[in-house]
Amino acid sequence: MRCASCGFDNPASGRYCEDCGTALAATCPSCGEETRPDARFCASCGQPLQTSAAPSAEVSEKAVAERRLVTVLFADLVGFTTISEKRDAEDVRELLDRYFAGCREIVGR
């Protein structure tokens, strides 16, 4: 049986995915028949299986989780509070715009 979460091909007798641990079968709350975890309706009685709210239109029915490696950069602007208290808000924004433009260029390299 193919796992609906990760796509791993599991043996038919398995109850949980050997790759990600997701349950491979669920039961219908109306009739108790075994159903696939990704099924929206019971194949035996036709009742809806999802008890939570329907997914939003922005989320694809076949959305798959994707793991990504990311790099996070944290920068502390020493003395920023003191400088921003003494300057006009527009001057501070302009200063930050120049700072971030420089950072984007350096990080981009």
C-alpha cells in the first residue's frame, strides 16, 4: 500500500508506513469500514471522512510536505536604538534601507 503522506510503497499487510510512520488505514466513523487515510469519502457507505473543516482553496488537494534546508542570518545593529531615538523616523527608514541594500549585496555574493 502506498503511503499518502510520503509516497513510500509499503507491504499490503502493514498498518503504518515503514518510511514515515503514518497510519496506512483509517476507519469510517459511520460504518466502521477500513478506508485509506487520504480518502475523502467512505467507499462502503459514502459518508464524508473528514471531521475537520474543509481545506482552503489555496491548499492543493495533493499538497505534499517538503523539507528544505535553510540558512538564517541574524544581525544585531549595535547602537540602533540610540541612533533612532535622536533622528526623524523617515531618516531612520532611509538609513535602514541603505543598510539592508548593502547586506543583500554582501549576502548575495
